[in-house]
Amino acid sequence: MASENEAFSARLRAATWDDHGDNETSAYMSALVGGRLARDEYAVLVAQLHPVYDLLEEAADRMAPDPVAGRFDLAGLRRREALEADLGYFYGPRWRARIEPNAATEEYCDRLREVCFDWPGGFVAHHYTRYMGDLSGGQYIGRQVRRTLELAGDDGVRFYRFPGKPKAYKDRYRELLDSAPWDAAEQARVIDEVKAAYRFNAAVTAELGDRLRPSAA
Ligand code: HEM
């Protein structure tokens, strides 16, 4: 059990690491990092991420004036443009008409609408779960996607490319978590919301996993 004196970033990570594991070990994510996904099977994940980042980044605009939450939207972190470039690569210029959120993505988006627009801690919880993930395991996932789909250059994997070093972003992000002026009750609420965010993400990939070709699953 993490001690109360430990930095919040460390306690948050420790308190939610089991929930992270459920994401890492799902059939879909295992197939993804195991190099067994076909191009269209990967593209549907990008299609699910688009509405999620669309909302997170709209919420970031709303939270910009907030003295705590506004600071987490670090320059270069936003992913929507990169996702749109990747969707254009996989689905062509008419990608918007060709993608659709699945039921789990809709539920995830409902939650983002509920908690990210007027609760700073809720925004940070969801922001942390996605962007710190993209800067961490996401970097490894991006390399596996590039190799599996035999992509050249950045096409199809712009989502994983940040303009700065992932470690520098992560160090700064943890400083922001550690300096957020939340009392113990608010920290507990944020931790609970990160656990929920992991569950929403796991549900999205569980649904994608149900539709894999038998040889990929
Ligand atoms: C196959 C899938 C995945 C693998 C192999 C993986 C792997 C990892 C690894 C190795 C780290 C630690 C990196 C470090 O300490 O620097 C990490 C951190 C993290 N991952 Fe994942 N991950 C996966 C999926 C996900 C998903 C789907 C999410 C969320 C939607 C996620 C969110 C996070 C977060 C938020 C952290 C940062 C934890 C912290 O240090 O506070 N990961 N991941």
C-alpha cells in the first residue's frame, strides 16, 4: 500500500496499476502488440480514439482558464490532428463518413461529457489516463503497429509521435500531478475516476476483440 507521504503521482499510479493491467492483457491489445492485427483491425481502434480525443481536447479548451486543470494541456500533447491524419491514411479523405463509434466508445464519451467539462479533477483523471498512456506503453505500441503493418515513415502512426521527448513530458506531467492542491478526499475521487477511465478503455478494446478474425484473437 502506498504511503500518504508519497508523491500523488506515485500513489495514483500504484492505486490504479491493477486496472491498467486489464487493458494490457485484453485479447485485442495482446493481438496488437503481438503483431497479429490486420490493417483494418487496427484502423478501427484509431476510429474509436477519435471521438475520445475530440472530447478531451474540447474539454481542454474549456478548462484552459482553470488554474490547476488548465496546466495539464502541455504544448504538443494534443492528439486530434494526428489521429485525423492517421484516419485519412487508413480510410481515405472521406474517413469521417466511414468511421463509427462502437457501443463502449459511446459510453466512454458519455462519461467524458459528464465529468470533464466542469470538474477539473475529472478532466485531469481522464486526460492522465490517455496522454500518460500514449507517452508510456503507447510508444511501444506505436513501434509494434509500425512493424506489423509495415508502415513507412510516420504515415498511420502519427498518433504516437510527440514533438518532444516522452520522458520530458512525463516528468512535467508528474510534477503537475504532485503540485495539484487537492485534499485527500479530492485525490481519492481522482483515483476513482482514473480507475473508471481504465474500465472504459478496457471495454472499448473488449468490444473490438470480439470482432477479430479467429487467427488474430
Ligand atoms: C498492450 C497495451 C499496453 C501496454 C503494453 C502498456 C504498457 C505500459 C508500460 C510498460 C507503462 C510504464 C511505463 C513507464 O513506467 O515509463 C505504462 C504506463 C501507463 N499506461 Fe500503459 N500499456 C498498455 C495499454 C494502456 C492503455 C490502453 C492505457 C489507457 C487507456 C494505458 C495507460 C497508461 C498510463 C496512464 C500509464 C502511466 C502510469 C504512470 O506512470 O502514472 N496503457 N503502460
